Amino acid sequence: MNEAIRQNREFNTIVIAALLHDIGKFLHRAQGEYKGTHEEASYRFIQKHKARLRSALYDIDLVSVLAGFHGSSQADTFRNTYFEGKTKADRKRIWKLISIVKRADCYSCAERNTDEQKRRDIQMSAAPLDSIFSLVNTSGKEKGRRLSFYRYAFKALDPLTSFPEDLKGLSRDDLTKLTLEFEGNLPDFSRYSRLDDVLNVWLGLLEKYAWAAPSDTRYAVADISLYDHLRSSAAIAACLYRRHVEAIDELKGMARTNEFVFIGGDFSGIQDFIFHITNRGSGGASKRLRARSFFVTLFSEVTVHKILHALNLPLLCNVFSAGGKFLLLAPNTADTPGILEATKREIEAEIHERFFSQFAFLMAWKTIRGFRKQFEVHTFFKVADEMFHSLETEKLRKAGSALLNADKHFWAGEAFKATKLYEEYSGAGDCRVCGRGPATFPDPDTGQMESCAICYSDRFTIGQNLPRARYVAFGKGAADEKGAAGKVVLFKSAGPASGPRKEGYYIELLREIGQSHDHYLIYSLNERAAQIEGTHSIPVCTKYLANYVPIAADGSVMSFEEIAALSIWEKKAGEIRGSDMLGVLKADIDNLGYTFSKGFETPALAEASLPQVDRKTVSRFLTMSRMIDLFFSGWMPAIMATDKTRIVQELLSTDGVDRTRFEAYLSQPIIDFANIYTVYSGGDDLVLVGPWETMIIFAIYLNKQFRKYTCNNAAVTLSAGLAFVKNRHPVASAIRQAEGLLEISKTAGKNRISFFSSTHTWNDLPAIVNSFLFMDGELNADEAEINTTFLHRLLQYHRMALTFIDNGKIEGLRYVSALSYDAGRNIIKRDKDGNITGGRRTYDFLQKIITESPRDRASLIYNLGIPVSWALYRNRKASTPGNYEKGL
């Protein structure tokens, strides 16, 4: 075996061992054979299943030793039968490999064994995983507090049900059942010929079964998922081996300084690139928008693949990626800076040449100088913050490597001219879809040059294949840009046929999986993948992509006009009501960067003592970022495909709502989350489009579920903006309106939603909903007490009151007398003795408005604009969808 092959096999062995080193923590808590320490359980598990776990890629016996003895002394380790017949040099080398696993383990978790942190509440064997959200504290107050016992039950991962519960301990039967299911789903790993395939299978299994297993149950706080600890340990071990391979070969010391490089990336201008295509008319906008959004998501992911492949690192070295940003871990070797510089140039050149810098790729990297003697990753969050700050400065010189000569002293004139791109304009005009590229691709029906390469792919390659695709496969090599056989080029191959060549990357949308080895990664779309399907040599991985869209009867993506029309309803035969409008919701998490940087500090100690118990570790970063993305990328599409009955019951549990009226309203067909179009949802934010009434209810439900998901922690909140537009309004403009409303919510104090020209805390909404339900019910009652004309006057009184509440103008108080007079004259009926004989329901409702203090921003008069506007839009007369009166 030559040296390169030996080192590669040893590298694979180290990574697998680091990934499995603490698997015993998951197994030895159940009823069964895995008793003793977790290290012993890890060793026993690997040995027991050795026949299925072995592979030519690594030494399975050495994997069991590295994992099983990472907490043992050298003397105890060398007693294992694996070392019989080994030379002294072999033993020293293997001990160094064990030291790599030890170091990776310590760097990842960085937990401190102090008496003050020891668990006393329940037995360690019954300890569940604390929700990481229950322990986030950004206030600096309430020292040592926890938000009740918000913990996770021991069950397989499901975005719909993986919510924390008020849980004291776990059932041993549940532990046993899950561990047996885990063992029963182990595949035959010998079928895989690449390390990443093996890792993808393991990561799928560990995420599914060990996501709710705590990585350490010794302490009062157990908030790190074992899955995240194992994943980060494997990434760290991969980098440590690459960094110290020469020292391992020479049996020298492995210095703890300058071991790693953090690589940060960000895509700037992505939203404009996506939404621009919907500015030029609405025809087919929903299909184009979905295709472009899907393309950008995968382009961002493949960029990460390209960087890690260039560094010869497994894909699990992707520490974090969401929302167009990523953070990668790499070894600090002599080659790393040069590889990163060359890869950055390639990516920037691709974006400049193919997309003429319609969006920008930003990339920076930083060496981590050292770790503390206790191996805490004390600089992780600081380094992460510095990385993203560096990316902000990169915006000032974006596309620099593509626009400068190789020596970087002079501008590259030809690059500014975009010569290659504009050569394609010869004999062609602008693309009729985006207007930003040459129309070099023909319309299949007319034969005329209509589209640029990107828009052609949006419509014909992605647009036609995505609705029916079950899988997305990633490949490397040459591919036809016209999308032959459903392939979409992400990076073109370039260079001579022989010799050094820039390898191309593409994706392929598939209905079924063949036996081809052309792909290096396959994701399942819209459903949780079985870890192994049939006898395929490439595993199918679960990737939560929030790409849910409403599908029409003919199998096509519904247009925005069709979605808007779903708000039209029939009051009775021939009487059509409603407004066929769209609601565009944009929401994100408040202060997330601050929460990551400060939320894990321990306020119980003085600032000078904080370093001793600072809880900011890589594993916690992974756990929190993964759980946030699981909500936005996993829960979001799952809830849209969920039975409505369950959603209604959860909405009816909202404190303060009129359950009877609300249930009647929600039962109507026009309120259906299945009609919501996902423009984007991932990382920590979302953009959704749907029938306007449905989007109001969804916004309420979204916040309710997010509060439940994050343990009702006041430090983790959502803000949102909800815009309403006509059915043919350009979606890009509507999204900008929603973004502006979101910004208003943030400026007003966060944890709010803005819609119908008003901004309110989420706690205001139950009262607002009740007011709407009353008005809507009266407008549709057999003996109605009010009409739309009165609601228009009520809106005028609301605006009058605002001049006093917001601006202090005393004349605004006239709303009290004006409303009282109006109600007495037009609504309330009295007999000759002054007793109310008609309009009693409305009288009681209006009394709340008249008697409440107008200075209170929670008062009904202050919040009246939303329910009145809601009722008016909903109860308009509309002869057919598409014909409605002028907006309010």
C-alpha cells in the first residue's frame, strides 16, 4: 500500500471513529446489552455490528479502538487484543490517532466537570435533552434561571412533532424502543465506495435517532444534542488529521496553536436576482419564481461543495449554512490559503461571466490561533462574528478577483466589457423574461430566440421537471447548459481536455434513481428519505427544503392569480363575496446574531469569571442553528401539507379568542394552509405568498407555533410584515412592501407584526381577531345589525381617534360623541321607555370602544383599523374572481 492510499484510509478511519466515538451515550441508557461506560458501549456496538459496518475505505477494528478508548489511559488501551503483535512505533502512532479523537471531542463539547454543575434532579440514565431555547438568556438578569423543564421526548426526528415539552424524565421503554429501531436500520456499509456516502448515511441515521439524545447527562444542563456533538467532532477530527499528518508520521508532538481556518461565505444580491424576473409582468411568475429560488438555493449549496472538494475535506466540515451564508472548518496547512484564493477566483469568475455579477459571492477566512488549555472553543462565537464582519467589508470589493488582473494591481478591462457575454448578443436581443441577458435560447413552440440561458433553465429544465421530481442529484463533470436530460449547470467545466481542468458541477432532477455512479450526492424532495432505498450504491439523504407550492388539478404550479382567487367565497347561491388578493408575508427572528453571541453566557458569575463556565461552544452553535433551520425548512412545508383539522384545534387553543366564532370561520374552505406558496423559508426567515385571509391566519399560527418551539422564551421572538396586493401586482414589488412592513415592526420594538397600515404586538391579535369575527358575523347574520356603510364610518372614527392617541390633537376625541350619536341613530332601537329592542349585540360591542381609555394603545379603538378593513375586504361583492372594487 503506497503512502497516499495509507494516509487516505487512516484519514477515513479517524473521521468515522470521531463520528461514532460517543454513540455509546445513546445506547447504554436503554435496557439491553450496552452496560458500563459509554466508551465501552461504543466499542461493543461497533464490534457487534462489524460485519455490516466494515468497508474497504477504513479499518473497522481500528475505528472501534479509537472510539472505544478515547477516554482511557494509554496503559488500558494497549491491553486490547488489537495491539497484539504491534510494534512500539505502531502503538505510538495509534495513540496519536486516539489523541486526535480525544482532542476533537474536547474541542467540540468543551464541558467543564465541576461540582456546581452536577445533575441532582433526576437519574442520568433518564435525563432528556433540554431545549437549547429554554436556556438562552440575553437579559443579563434572572441568574441561573431555566424556563420550566422544556425538554425533548426520545423519538425519531419529525419536524411536526419535534417540539419541546414540560418533561421531567424519560421512559426506559422509550429509550430501548428507539435504540432497537436504530440498530435495525443499519445498512451494509460495504456497498459504498466514497467516504462522503458513508458519512451521509451515518448523519442521516444519527440525526433521525440521536437528535434528542443529550451529549452529556452528568450536569444540571444537558442542552447539546449528541448528533451535533458527533458531527462537529468528526469535522474537527478531519481537520486535525490533515493539520498534523506529518507530526503523526514522524511521531512528533502536535502543537495546539494555529490548527484551524474558519471560512465564511455570503451571497449578496440574491433576492434581487430572484425577484427581478417577476417585475416584467405577472404571466407565469409563480413558476419562474419557484424555479429561480430553487436554483439559487442549490447554487449556494454547491458552492460549499466546491470549496470543500478543493480542500479534500468531507462535506460535514460545513459547520453552518443557511440563508445564503455559510461557515466552514478547514485545517491550517501550507496549501489552504492558496486553494481558497484559487477557488474564490473561480467562483467569482463564474458568477461574473455567466450572470454578469447580478449577485455577488463574498468569501473570507481566518486562522484560529489557539484554544485554552481546557480545550474550550472560547473564540468560536467571536471568530464567527469576525468572519461575518469580514464578509461585510468584502461587499466593498465584491467580484474583485474577477475584475482585476492576476497581479491585482490593475483593472482587467475585458472583464468590465463582459466580452464573452456580449458576443452572444450578435443577432439576438434582450431576454424577454429578465431583460438582463442575451436571448440565445429558442422557444420550443415558436423557434424564435426568446430566453437567456438562465431563464431557459428556469422555465424548461427546472420549471418543467421540478413539480414531478422526487430527487435532486448532484454531479461533477461536463453538462449541456441547455439542460439535456434535466441537467442544470451550476459551474461550467473549463480548460484543456487533458491536463489541469476546472471541474464542472450540475444538478439533475429525477423521478427515479438509477444505478449510475455519476452523482456524488442525492437528496429526497418533499418527503423524508429512507436511509437506503433498494440496493442503490448512492444513499438518498433527507434535506429539508421548504419548496412547498400549491399544485393545480393539471399538475402544474398554481399561478398567483389562481392563488388569489381562492379568497373568493359564496355567501349563498349566486352571491359571490371576497377580494381576490394576495397576502405576502415576510418574517424573521429578532436579534439572532446577538442571541448567538450573548445568549449562552452564564450571567450567574461576574464578568471576570465568565471564561470559567462560558457555554459558547461549537456544538451549541450547531444545535441552535440546526433547530432553527429545522423549523423554517422542515416544519414550514410539513405544516402546509398537514390535515387542517389538527391546525384548527391548535388555533382554537389560542388564549383570548372567541372559540365558537373562530371555529366557524376557520372551518370555511377559503382558510387552508395548503394554498400557500413558499418563495423562501430557511435559516431564520421566510417569504410566503397566499390568499390574503389565509395569510393573516397563518401569521397568527406561525408565531404561536414558533413561541411553542422556542419555549416561550422572551429572548427568541419573531417580527413580521404582511402586505396585501391585487392579484396581478408584481410579486417582487409586493415582497418589497412586506419587507418595509417588517422593518416597521422591528423599529417599533420587535416581536410585532405590521399589516393593514398598523403595527401590533402578537399579544394584541386575539382581541383584533374577536373584533373581526363579530363584524363579519353581523354582516352575514340573518338579521344583521350593521352593514358595510357603518363599517366605513367606524373606520373614520378610528382614524379620528388616532390623531389624539398618536399626535395629541384634542379634537380627535370627538370620535366618542360622533360614534355614540351614530350608533344611537342608526344601530340601536329603543322603545318609548328607552329600553333597547334592537342592536343589543352591536351596542355591547360599541360600548367597549366608547368607554375604554383612548390613551391605551391596547384599546379597541386604537386597534380597530385591522378588523374593520379585514371585514370590508372579505365581504365585498364580487361577481367573478378577478373583478373586484377599487381598494380601500
